[in-house]
Amino acid sequence: MQLPRYRFSGLSRLVIYGLASLTLSTSAVADTSVEFWHSFSNSSGETLEKIIEKFEAENPDIQVEAKNIGNYNDIVAKLQAAIPAKRYPDAVILEVTRYGLFADRGVLEDLTPYLEKDPLKDELFEFAREVGVYEGKNYIVPFNSSTPVLYVNKGILRSAGMETVPEMTTWDQITDVARTVSEKLQAENVKGIVAPGQFARWGLVMGNDSDLIDSRSGNVLLDSPATIEAYQWMSDLVHTWQLASADGVTDESAGKNAFTAGKVALNINSTGNYSGLLDALGEDLLVLPMPCNAVCRVPIGGAGIGILEGADQEKKDAAYKLVSYLASAEANAIWFAETGYMPINANTADVDVAADALATQPGIRVAIDQLDFARGRPRPPVVTWMRSREYDMWQAMALGQRPVEETLQEFAELTRAEASRTE
């Protein structure tokens, strides 16, 4: 197909040639491009774009091609598909319990030599240094770190007759509040609590002095009495007591959206949701620590950035500059203040934007205060397998399709078999 020809005036030609020259000169300055896959959209995505623009301004020889690939599960699936076809990115966000799958298979670059020469290693909090280590080597540098917290809509509690927020440090106390809301506001179709998402479920299990897989020994604990007790309570919230909507069981975003819309009183979720929830609920939003049902213990969530082993050396070096910058105090302060994800750099609080957030947004401090009893989670390849299948197991239990104890005993045996297969 032949394209039409156009005639341009002398002025038009000058403008066009000038723009072309500008484009060529800009491209010439950016000697290296880095393709970066991430999982952030909406306000978090905009904040990431802002930080990347600052990085590019300081590093004009590097152009970052940032691409939102979807959620953490989407990234794992698409990266697995991209590797055989050699269509993988140069750098990628990977959730902290899932990167071990790719490190184990030699897909990720060992970042230890980079970190050893980088002053950043002495600036990161201990939990942030530890979260990127698998089998003694550093494969990711943290970016967005979080813990679960208990979000409360104070306006709903007032409508249900609670002028002051009751103590909610145990499951029984949370159940009482959720039941009061559900009973008194039934006519308005307001529920007491959001069905716990997977991150919340893991946190509730840990707060009952158990785990899904022990982070040190690797022992599968899905069928331990304390884990079974936790899943029984969570399932009862939905199926037995009907204090949480089943919609949030099959679609975690449905529960979050209902809370944002003012239709649910309580929501256990990541600190990374803080900014969006504050925008939606304003002064009605209260952030409380996770309940300490048996012990005070919470999981560290979020993700870090890894570099693909198959990338060209020039791209690896450029990608590490990006990774290091994103974990710097300057960048981390912006990320912390605008999203609610935890500081990972010990110098972050000294940056003005972070100091202002700490002074004016009390809810943003709760996750930081939980760091004293926050724990990392296991990273072997079996964890990715276990997490992908836990969703179906949870649905069967929460919807009353299968007994909790029987389901978890079977799931534990399947997980042990998979762990043995992948060792």
C-alpha cells in the first residue's frame, strides 16, 4: 500500500526537521534501554513513573521501559512463558516468596557482587537485606515491602452504635465487632469484615503461632493444629457466621472494593493499600496492628527487583543502577509517603517527604511499629506451587464445600510430595 505524499511549507519543514533532530539527539543520549516488568497501576503506578523519571534525569544514558504486567501471579506466569522464547525483560518485580523458583533455576542474576560494592548494602534495614537472600546469595533487592494490618472504617462502627473503637487484638474480639456490625446494619447490606485474602490468611496463621511452611526448616505446617484452627476461624467468618461476603473469597479485589465503598467495617490487608484507602475513607480510616491471637507475629510481604541472568552485561549494569536507585533513601521516601509501603532504607525517614508523612499520617506508622515481630517467609520453589493451589483449597473451605481439617491434611501431603520432587 502506497502512502500519500504531502507538500510542506518551508516553515513546516523547519519545524519537522527540528523535531526530528531533537528526537535523534535524545535517543543518542540514552545509550542503554532497560525493560522493567512491574505490577503497579493507578496511584502506585503514577508514583513509580515519577521516581523513574527522576532516575532517568540523573542517568541520561539509561532509558527505562517500564511495563505493568499485572499482579504478582501474572508476572510469574508470563515470566515462565517468556523464558523459553527468550523474550524476557532485563529486570522484573518478583514477590518475596516467589523469586526462589527463578533463582533455583538459574534465571536470576546473583546480585551479591553488585551489592558488595554498593554503599546501599549498609543503608538497608536488616529485614530488607535478608528478604533478598536465597541459598546464601542475593537475587533481589527489595522495593515495596509491607506487612498486613487491620483497617477499620470508624464511620461504620459509629453507625452500628460503637462510639469508641473496641479493642481488637484477638480473633474473638474481631468476631464480636464484625457480628455487631452485620446484625445492626443488615438492612443496609453492610458486612462486618472482608474475607481474608491470601496475605491476610498467612498473617493470621502466623499470629496463631504457626506458619504454612517453616521459613527455616522448610517443614510443611499446613496441617498443624494451629494452622487448622486459623483456617477454621477464617472459614467460619464466611460460611458459618456469614460476617464476610463470599464474593471476597472468589475475588479478593471484590472485598477490597466493598471496603473502599463503605460496605464493610473491617479489612485485613497490606500496608501497600494505605494511600488508596485513605483517599477513599478519609478521617474514617483507622489502622490497627494485626491481632496477636496466640503470639505477635506478622509476615513481611511485598516484592523486590531481580535482574535476568540472560540479559546483556551492559543492560545488567544499567538495570542494577535502576535497582539501587529505587532502594535509595530519596526514591524510597517518595514511595513510602505516597503509597504506604514500609521504608526499606534506614535513611528514608530523614528525607523531608517521608518525615512529613510520618508527622501527618499516623496510620502509616503502624507497619513500622510491627517490624519488631515481623518475619520473612520461605522462598524455595515449592512455595510458588503451594501458593498457586492454596486459593482453590481456601475457596473449598470458606464456601463450605469441604471440611477444613480434611482439606488441609490432604493439601499438606500434596505439598510435601511436591517439595520432595523439586529438591
